[in-house]
Amino acid sequence: MTENQLLERITLNPKVMMGKPVIKGTRLTVEHILRLLAQGASFSEILDEYEGLTEQDIQACLLFATKSLESTVFMPLSTETV
């Protein structure tokens, strides 16, 4: 599946979840899926929890986040002292 095909799985609609990016046809936000992954959930655990979700949907969330961050400049949340 191409990057464009994956990204087509993510939609933004101001009337759905306050305009946050969601997996097409669901109310599952990209943010929620990323948070589950960050908390250690595996693809298979997420797929078991949400009927109808596919591995490509999760991959689309990861790709969407990657693309969203490509042109973002970050300020550190904290600084390290050496």
C-alpha cells in the first residue's frame, strides 16, 4: 500500500471529534491510537479491542503523525544539564 493510500484512511471533519484526525469511518482519533502504542499496546491488542480496525489503519496513524511532524519545530519540554 502506498503512502497516499494509507493517508486516505485518515480524515478530518470539524463535525467529528472536534476536527481531530480520525480513522475513516470511525470515531477513533489518530491521537488515541498513538497513545495506545506509546503505552505499550501491540498492533494485535489494538485490533482485538476495536472490531473492524485493520493493521493498515494503525500504519496510517503512524504515517500521518510522521508527516505532521516533518515541518514542525519543537521547543524542548525540559533541558538536560551536563
